[in-house]
Amino acid sequence: MPSAVAARRGCAGDPVQGGGRSARRFVHNTVEQAINRLRQHRAVATRYDKRRYVHLGTTTAAALVIRLRS
């Protein structure tokens, strides 16, 4: 039986709807995996671009490629 604190947080077993540590771990792993996928693209990993907006565009293009392939 869950405690009163866990009941206020939401469903303790579902990592998306809350549940403390498991939800944070789920989000942390998802973000870490996304960053690692972006670093596989050479232009993003080495940051050849001098200007900030050009680097942002390169990162966005790499993210789109990753998203379309998955």
C-alpha cells in the first residue's frame, strides 16, 4: 500500500506520470541517450561553426535526421 506522499505524487509505478526516483531516472536516461546520439554527428560533436545560430541550425538538422530515422 503506497504512503500518503506517494499517493499525492501520482502513480508510483509509472515513470511518466510521476513516482519520484524512477521518473527522474527515466528522464535522465532519455536525455542522456539523445545527447549521445547527437554527438555521433561530427559537425555537432566538434562544433566547427563559429556563430551560435549556425551551430543551433546544425544541431537541429542532426536532431531531425535522428528523429526521422527512428
